Amino acid sequence: MSPRVGIISVAHMHALSYANALNTLGVGVAGVYDTDAARGAEMAERFGTRFFDELDTLLAEGLDAVIVCSENAKHRVHVEAAAGRVPHILCEKPIATTVEDAQAMIDVCKAAGSKLQIAFPVRFAPPVQRLKDLLKSGTLGRLISAKCTNHGRMPGGWFIDKEKAGGGAVIDHTVHVMDVLRWALGTEVTEVYAEVGHGLLHDTEIDDAGMLSFSLENGMYGTLDTSWSRPENYAIWGDVTLEILGERGLVRVDAFKQTLTLTSAPAHKTEWVGWGSDADLGLVQDFLEMIQTGREPSITGEDGLKALEVALAAYRSADIQKPVSLRTQEAA
Amino acid sequence: MRRVGIIGAGLIGSWHAARWQNLPVEFVGFYDHTPENAERAAQEFGVSTFNSLDALLTNVDLVDVCTPTSAHKEGVLAAAAAGKAVVCEKPIARHLKDAEEMIAACETAGVPLFIAHVVRFFPQYAKAKALQDTGELGRPGVLRTVRAGSFPRPDPDTWYNSFEEGGGVVMDLSIHDLDFARWLFGDVERVFARGLTFADESMRDHSLITLRFKNGAIGHIEGSWASPPGQFRTALEIAGEGTLLEWDSSDPSPFTVQVDAAKTGDEKIPGADNPLAEADDPYYLELKHVLESLDADEPFLISPHDGLMALKLSLAAIESIKTGQPVAVEGFTEEVTA
């Protein structure tokens, strides 16, 4: 029997993509809860499922899993509510807005016996999986640096509300790339320096541009541009690129650059229309496989926490204008 | 579970075999005119070999014909006579009369016939077609395609090098884009082409085909076995009224590796790649489509007539190269010199 999966809040637009994936995989959506009744009800109707205006009622449905797509700062309260009542929880990134919240989420899930997975879909983009294979093969020899970008458009809404999002472009985009690097290289970030721009590109007070420079435990160094530097009429939402330099070669990944270029005079724009494999689908498939096989999550709460720590260290570095060091796993 | 067997244990045969093994069928094995080929492939995939076409046919429910073009007819007619569903690699046949005979035999026997024009299952081409169908591309105007590489085999002793057996680059390679063009813009009024097909060149062929569609649109199809060795290139450009859709495999790829070969000692590192999830692989999708259509008793995305028309377009282009004149597709008949 296919698992029953509910959605807690559709504040983050990825909820739509995950729900589509659940449909594609023949699982469907077992119910939607949201604090915004109009938004939640619309989503529920779209997926032919029930809207719940009380979280408690949704959780009483005896679900096999929930996907938490609320505003970042609400992840903790929603995961805490689900822990122990729902055995599998997929939480949108970043895991939380503070280390304390993230740790509490990990702890409560562990204590209650619920499995917590963090949604890092970039791992499931085939070009990124190919990168991991190449790095593992040792072909590039000693690895030197990682030059990365995760650009985007200015998302607006609660994404630019510090209380709800925990920050702007830096927290939004750092976690994706740091997760991919940690996963593909099997190493940790040891130090971060960052220049962060507030309202550099848009009429906003929150950080909308960020340039991180980091060092890794394996001896590599690297940079990451997290800026919301893609104008609204840019050809695509943004990018995730990773350029890894080794002593024997160079690999460049542009994870979502499998596109057709569509120019339309009536629409006054040129658009890059994707045709590559759907990374969100890969993520949801992996989550369902965990439920069906009973294995551990492929992306753990600790992975979410580690990526968050780098983003928070970047903000701190920008504040004090000095590199910030991160404690290593082994030291703990 | 359906039992599937492959006739022709060459390159395409092993590509298909790898996909059949990931699909819900029992892939039983190979038959090949050259028993050593079947042996080698059977060993690679851990399946059986059959020492005759009949032996294979009695042990399968579906036959996948992956032989050289000129042998498609034999495999398909045998499958039809045995009442087995058939997948036939493109082109449907070497000659129009053969294709007509194959289609008629399958119809009479009530046997489903799928012509494997796999380009329709490549995600970028499928996406282009979907955009056309949903009206996001303007009224069809100008189509351009490229399919260009070096000669597909290292030595001249291959059917690819024989116009009589394979029809050269127009019939073997450009037929992919001719089928796609017809799928996208509809039937073709006339064809004009120039190329090397009759230039008596060994291990080299090239052609530039010009199309006029019945809906008024025009098109250009390049097919090449004359590029310098290295990367195979495909490109697609669809201009409509007020719209332009572009794709080129030589654009920066999502995955590019440069290595210092002197230091790695490894020449086999791919330079650039367009990786896809296994479930999005075009050959997998194509064969999965065959199974799903058979299960649902629905027509295939590619009808036998589509296969016939793609062949007819390639023959019309070849005729034009030969005569230097435009060739009308309707009423076109192939003169076969015995």
C-alpha cells in the first residue's frame, strides 16, 4: 500500500513541486494544513485532497509521513508537533533559522522515534551526482578549490522577512551548496569569511547579495556567490554551479543547464526552459524509498544543521569583518 | 511477464538489451546471423542465444529487430508470421516496397509494429514538441536541425559504408530529424538536397536537405558523417511567428571535465555530458512506451505509417541529391535497380 503523506504549510513554493512529485509517483497528497486558509485550501483542491485548518486534526489522520514547507522559523514548531505522531518527516531547507532550533528538532525526532530528512534536492540533479562519482574516482588528483554560485531571483514575500526566514540570500542559498560540497567531498567547512550586501540589488533591507569564502577540512578552499542577482525577466530562475579544480584537471557543473532557449516577441523575453531530470522528483522518490524500505534518511537533520551553521557563520563574519571558524565534527 | 528477444546483436541491440533488463519483461536473449555476435552479447547480458530465427520466435512474445537496415524486413516478416509484436529499429526498411510489405504483413497478422524513432523520446526534443503543441511557439515558420559526427565505424568493412545496404547518412542519420520534422510541422510537400551520397567517397557522407512543409513552413536538415573525430553534435532551432526555440549540444554542458591526460594517463574521461536520471533515458522511455501501449491496447506514438513516411522523405532527399531537382513527396515512387 502506498504511504499517506500530508503537507504542513505551503508557504514555501517547493510544496507545489513536492506535491506534483507525489502525484507523479502515484502516492498523492493525504491532506494539507496551513495557517493561511485560502492558500492551503487552494492547494488541497488542486491535489484533490482535504484542507485542515488545525494541525492537530491533520496529525490525527494516522499519516505515514509529512512534508514541512512552512516559513523557515516555523519549521521547529511544526516538526516538534509531528514528531512521535508521524514516523517520517521531510523538512524544507534551511532546517531552521537558529542552531538551537535545529538541534531541538533533531533531538525531539530522535527521542520520539520519527525519522527526519532535510530537503536538499540539488543532490538529485544528475549532473551533481556525476560530479560526486568523478570526485570519488580520484581522477582530478589532489583537490584545490571549489568555486560555486547559487544565484536566484529576489523571491519577495516572507523570504525577505528576517523574523520568518532567518535572513535573506545568504541563508536561502548557502545551505544548498554547502550540503552538496559536504556530501560530494565528504568533508566539513572549517572557516568562513563573508561579504554580505543588504539592499544592494533590490529595494529591501534584508541581505540580497553574499560572497562567501571558505576553507574545508580536506585542505580545499572555495567561494560561493549566494546573490539574488537574477532580474525578474532573466531567462531562468537562477543557477547552481560548482567548479572544482584539482591538480590533474577541472570539472564544471551547471546543475540545471539542460535547457531550450525560448524567445518570444509577444512575451518580450527570452526564457531557458528546462528539460533535464526533475531533482525534486528524485528527492521525493528517495524519501518514499526510505519509508518503504525502513532505512535511515539519506539526508539527516545533522546534515541540515551543518549547512545552517555555515550560513550563520557567514552572517557573523560579515558583522565582525573577520573569518569565523566552525567547530569540527570530531571535536564534538 | 512478456518474453522479449532481440534479433541482431550489434551496438543498438546491446543498447536495447540494457534497457529491456530494467523493464518488467523477461529478456530471454539474442539471435544473430553471425553466431559469435549473439554469443558475445548473450554473455554480456547473461541471457541465451538462439541458433535460428524460428528458435527465437517460439520463445518470445515480443521481437526487437536491431539488425542492419537491409535485414529489418526479414525479421519483421518472420515476427508477423509468428504472430509476435515487433519493435523495429529505424529506418523501417531499406526500400519503400519492403516497408509496405512489412506493414501489410503486420496488419494482416494483427501484430503491433513499432518503429524506433528514438529522437521523439529525447527530453529536449519531446519538450520542444510539447511547447509547439501547447501553443507556446508561434505559427510554424523555419525548422533547422543538425546531426553531425565522424563516420560511425573505424574501418570501411561495414554496412554503414554501403549505400545499397544502409542508404548512407540521409537514410541512417538524417531520418531521425526527418521524422521529428514531420512530427512537429506535419507532412512535407517537397524535398531538395545536396550531398556526398553519390560522390563515391568511402567512410564519408554528408548532406544538406531543404524542406517545404504542406503548412507552408520550410526546413533545413544537416546530416554528417564527415565531421572531424571528436564530439557528436546535434542542434535544433524552431522559428515561429514571433518566437524562436534553440538548443545546441555544443553549448556549455551541465557537466564538463578537462583533464591533464599526461598526468591522469586516462584518455577515456568524457569531455562533456548531459546526464539524465535512469528513468529519463530516451531508449528506456521508448521501450517502456511500447510496453505501456501494448498493455493499454493503445496505438504507439510512432505509427508504421510514420516510419514509412520518414523513409520516404529520406528516399526523396536521396533522389534529389541524385537528380539535382526538387522531389515532390506525394506520388514519389522509388525506382529500385535490382
